[in-house]
Amino acid sequence: MCSRTSSRSRTGRPRSAEADAAILDATRAALVELGWSKLTMGDVATRAGVAKTTLYRRWASKNELVVDAVAVLFDELELPDRGSLAADIEGVVRQFAALLERPEAKTALMAVVAESTRDEPLRQRIRASIVERQKRLVLQGRRRAQERGELPPPAPDSGPSSGTDDLIFDVVAGAVVHRALVSAEPVDADWAQRFTALLLGGLAAATQG
Amino acid sequence: MCSRTSSRSRTGRPRSAEADAAILDATRAALVELGWSKLTMGDVATRAGVAKTTLYRRWASKNELVVDAVAVLFDELELPDRGSLAADIEGVVRQFAALLERPEAKTALMAVVAESTRDEPLRQRIRASIVERQKRLVLQGRRRAQERGELPPPAPDSGPSSGTDDLIFDVVAGAVVHRALVSAEPVDADWAQRFTALLLGGLAAATQG
Amino acid sequence: MCSRTSSRSRTGRPRSAEADAAILDATRAALVELGWSKLTMGDVATRAGVAKTTLYRRWASKNELVVDAVAVLFDELELPDRGSLAADIEGVVRQFAALLERPEAKTALMAVVAESTRDEPLRQRIRASIVERQKRLVLQGRRRAQERGELPPPAPDSGPSSGTDDLIFDVVAGAVVHRALVSAEPVDADWAQRFTALLLGGLAAATQG
Amino acid sequence: MCSRTSSRSRTGRPRSAEADAAILDATRAALVELGWSKLTMGDVATRAGVAKTTLYRRWASKNELVVDAVAVLFDELELPDRGSLAADIEGVVRQFAALLERPEAKTALMAVVAESTRDEPLRQRIRASIVERQKRLVLQGRRRAQERGELPPPAPDSGPSSGTDDLIFDVVAGAVVHRALVSAEPVDADWAQRFTALLLGGLAAATQG
DNA sequence: CTATAAGCGAGACGGTACGTCGCGTCTTAAT
DNA sequence: ATTAAGACGCGACGTACCGTCTCGCTTATAG
């Protein structure tokens, strides 16, 4: 976020912590009301009751601001233990889908990813703030399934992550996003179940084969 | 595109067909050079050797223009018969990934989808111009696999499409897009193979179960 | 107006005479409704039920069109014999003032004169169409006063016009226009009387001195 | 000009006074080079080295801007005491005529008056900025002539101005403008002398009668 | 207890792009 | 050849945001 190096001068008026929160709240509110493309920095500043200079002192651009504003939504993602891998997958699918139904997430997520295709620093920020938060769930779910014995134990020389984790992540996140935003169809219980069955079947085949 | 109903007035100077082509070419060139967010209507008009008004007479907004400009890229997608369902899937995955590596597609696709979350007509346009073009390949691949006997024949009372087709489509397209644009990792032969194995395993399990 | 040389080709469809009248009527109507600066060629064409090309075939610019449209108003100016020079002057003053109260004249006259300061051909057109029509009244009034014996007879070697005529013309027309448009005060009977007294007094002094 | 009331907000960056001057200078320069009808706000802004928004923040329209730009020319008008009423009148006539020969005044004056026929606020602005500045000279000249005894002293109950002042003003200003801009003839020493003789004769007759 | 320094709200600033309007020209098919 | 219709290249419009700047003021720590 607005990183202040520790070696920074200690004199002068400190930045207002309330302003930070007000700005992020205002950003989410503006996303809900206006959507990504009609959100303006001036409007956010006005909503937050803050001067434009205050805003620019903290975030260099609309993209970074929105990433930070939306990132906290992804903190809510959790993986409560539902007893089986299938139930866990269905849970995370439904949870992610619920997130994507929130208008601020829906409009912002694809937009910042689109911007990130031509802005590497932004891509890093998205990865750190959003993507890793999601990926964590995949690792956690896999580990839990291995503990339950639903999946074979990890190869002893493998690190904390693996290519299969990446594959699963892209399949799960990609399918849900595509269903929700491109096909614009509901990610309901039925779809989640059918998707989970497909995924588990594939995993089983890969494990056995 | 700029559909002219057949009942349209016959009087007056007809619209230039060359202008249409020049504008779409210019739009793709601008996407490559500038990316979505820095593309301007004025710049496109200049590149196309056309007045701004001519551009606005045909497309109401940047969004619609870009959808039309990018849509033709999806005409190139084909499904040559590679002899097996696995090979066909790998083929379509690689083909779609190749498309997503083109800078004009990469920068435009997510952007217009993001916009479409708040613009239903735009979503319809995307569906008609882009999504259906992709989905066609899924149907074609499934039909071909059924002819080969790799998949059970269609239920006699089912229509040309099914819920499973939709599921497969979201999984394939979503996974490839997510891999390419969000994870920003290459969709290489290895990944395509592993993804195909996962998908086929899931399909087999679903068919047998 | 729209001069057609007599040696003009006789083939092809002849120009519509009705269109000419309709265009000039439409121009005056537009002047009344919109004023000079908001009058547009396209709007005049629409009002006249005529294509823009038809309009441009006859008049090269808005300025010329408006001069022609307004010029006919000045045909109404006459100098009925009221029995004395004073009465004649008052009459012409009131008549000219009445003309300047018509909104189409008010908005157009100063505007075209302003344009004519940088457009010599336009100035000539104004002179021929408008100014000479006014000046005629001065000559006529002077001649009539000389016939009545109110003014000394013309010098035998003088032409039909003189420097004094020009001076009188500028004073009368200038004062009325300034009163009506710049001071924006009514040219009522009282003012006309006081102005006439001033002018006649000056004429008498000049004649005697 | 752009009057700033004393109760104006004290916060925020104050407006640049230099910008005001630069804009008015640029406006006069553009009037000289291009004339009224080809003067554009964008061009003025560029010449002044100022953004278009800065210009619009101060003046709502081209009309008001031009009035302010031209108004300062009328500050130069003075009435040096030449010893007699006749000489004073000739002086003011020549001075006003000299002003009207400046291209920026010539092209702008009639144009804004024409616009003012449909724009009451503009008319007030012209009156305050330009007309009153001219009228002042008439009052001053009359007062001076009364001090000299060339004119009878003012009626004791009359205010600072009178209907006769207005009449004289319309006659002088109107005649000079008409001569210079409509008849487009030079206001030379001879014309000024003949005009002054006419006017003085009329005044004498009015005073005696 | 003052001096220094940064933060802050306000709003003017130089820019860039917008989407619209009017211009005057042109290309149709129909008189 | 002229007409109505309307597309065309062009240029200006007035507005909206951008990101920066200059104000006067506030709120901290350091001397």
C-alpha cells in the first residue's frame, strides 16, 4: 500500500490513518455505483472527504488504488473444513462465486487484470494482493485432502507448491470467473457440483494413471 | 457490426465500406501499439484516414468498436481433426492460447468483458461476436468424439447443446484465459497436455459414473 | 442575387424559382427565432424544405444569404410627401426605426456590417442591396425640399449626389441605429422630433453661414 | 471584467493575474490577425500560453471576452481642452474615428453589438465597459462649454445627464460609426469639420428656439 | 516554546480526449 | 442539370478528468 520506509524522517505532520480507510471505502462505493470505467479520482476524493493531493500522495494511479480497495474483499475467502475434498472444492467455488457477484469485485477484477497485461508492476501488485490470497486456498485444500488420505502424500522432494497446484488453480478460478463474467450464468449449487465432479474425476485419473 | 436493416432508406450517399475496414484495421493497430486504455477514438480515426464523425456514425463507443475489431480474430479459430479427442482438445487449447498471445487480443479481451459487467448490450455483442465463435468449437469437438465412439452418443431428445457443453466450455476457456492473463504463465505443450489429461479424466469419470 | 448569365446553357432541369423564395423566407424566420449567430445553413435548408446543395448552388455563404434575405425589408422604405422637410425627416426616421425593431433586421444588420469590415465583396453587396436603398430617401427628401423652396436649389454643376447628402445620410442613419441598437432606447415621436429639430437647425445654419 | 467579490473564498490557489492580461492581449492580437468571425477560443488560449479551461473559467463566451479585450481601447479616449466647443467636438470625432480604424476595434465593435441584440447581459456589459466610457466625453464637453459660456448653464434641477446629452451622444457616435463602418469612407479633417458645423448649428438653433 | 517540516483542503493550472455540431463537398438515385 | 437525402473530411466547440501546483492552515517532532 502506501509504503513508508522505516528510515523515513520522523518530523512533520503524520499521515491520517482515517483518510486511508475513508479513501478505500469511497473507492468501493464508487465502484458499486459507477463501475470501473466511470470511477474518477476526483470523485473518490470527494466521497472520502479528502483533497485530491491526499489521494495522490498515497496511490500513484487509479489502478493501484482499486487493486488495494478490492484486495481486502479477498481476505474473506476461507476454507472451512467440510469433511471431504469434494465438499471443500464446492465450498471454495461457491465462495469465490459469491465474491464475484459483488458489483465492486465484478467490475474491478477483470478491469485491473486487463490493465495488467501492459503494466508489469500492476501485475505484481495484483498477484501479491489478490492472486496469492486465492491460491492459498488451493494449497490448503490439497494439504487437507492429503492428510485425510484422499490424495497421495506429497513427493518428499517437492516444495510447498507444485505445477499441479497451479493447474488446479487456473482451472478452478478460470472456470468460475468465466462462468460468472463471460457466460454470465449463475454459479449455483448444481453447477458447482457438476464442476467438482469433473475436477475430482480428472484428479483421480491423473493420480492413478 | 453496423447492421443496416433491409428497410433502410435508399436515398443519400451510401456509407463507405472501405472506411469500415480501415477503421477496424486501425483499431487493431492502435490496440497493439497503445493498448486498450490509451486507445483513443481520435487516434483511431486519424490512423484510418477518416473523420471522427464517421467513426461515431458507425460505432457508439470505444467498447463496441473494439469488440468488432477483435471479433474477426476469433474467425481464425478452427478445429482440424487430429484423430482423437485428446489431440483435438490440445489443439484448441494451443490455438486459443496463441490467439491470447496477440497483443491486440490480450489487452482488449478482458477489458471489454470488464465493461460488459455493467453494459448488457455490450455483453450481448460480445456473446454473439466472440463467445459463440469459441463455443462452436466445443460442440464440434464433442460431436466428432461421439462419431469416433470416444464419447457416448447424444441422448435422442437433447438439443444441439447441453449443460455439459457449457461446463466444458467454461472450464476450457476459463482455464486458458486464467493461465495466460492472470497467472501470466505460458500455455505450452506441457501445460496443454496436463490440462487435457485432467479434463479427459474428468469426462471419463462423469460418463462412467 | 443568384445571377444566371444570359448565355447559360439551356439543357438540364431548370432551377426551381419556388426554392429561392422558400429559402429567403426560411432565412428570415430563422433570424427571428435564432438570431444571426445561431442561424445555420442546414437549419435554413430544412425549414425551406430544400437540400443543402440547393442552397449552396445559389448562395456561397451565410453572409450573402442573409444580406439578400434582409434586403427586401428595405424595399418597404418610402418617403411619402408629408408637406414639409421636417415632417419628411421625422417620417423617415420613424420608418427606419420601425424597421430596426423587427428582430430579423436588428440581429442581421449589424452582424453583416461587422463581417463586411473584413470582406470587401460583402461590403459591396450590402452597399448595393441595403445602403443605396436608404440613401435614395435622403436624395429624394432633399430634392423635394428644394422644390418646396425649403432648401436652396442645387448648384448647377453638381451631380445627383453631394458630400452634404452623404453627411446627412450618415448622421440620420447613424443616429437612429445607435439609438436603437447601442443605446437600446426607443426611437419614439419625441426623440424623432428633437433629432429632426437638431438636424434642421444645423442645415439652416450651414445654408445661411 | 471577471469581478471577484470581496467575500470570495480565501482557500485554494488564487487565479493568475498574468493569465488575465495574457488572454486579453492574445484576444486583441487574434482580432487583428483573424477578425471576429475567425477568432476561436482555442487559438486565443494557445496564443496566451494558457489552457482552454483557464479561459472558460474567466469568461463564459467569446462575446464577453472580446468586449473586455476591446474595452480597454476606449480608456484611451480623452477630451483635451482645445479652447472651444467646436474644436473639442472635432477632437473627439477624430479620436473616435482613429479608434475605429484599429482593426481589432473595427471587427469587434459591430459584432458584439449585433450579438447584444439577443443577449441582454452582454448589452449591459457593453454599456458599462464601452458605451459609458464614450458618453463620459459628451458630458465633459458639454460641461466645459457651459463653463466657457458657449452653452447656457444647466437647469438648476437637472441631474448630471439629460435627454439632450443622450441625443448628442447618439448623433456623434452614430454618425462616426456609420461613416467609418457602413459608408466605409474616411473620417478626415474635412468631414469632421462639416459634421461639427452641422451639429453646432443644430445646437445653437435648439438653444435659441 | 519556538522552528521546522510534512500533511491537509481547496481550487487554479496546463493538458488531453471527449462526443457533438456546423461547415461546405461529395455521391447516390430520382426527376 | 437539378433535386432530396445523407455520408464525408474537417475544425471548433464546451466539458470532464488528469496529475501538478500553489495557497493558507494544521499538526507533529526537534531544538
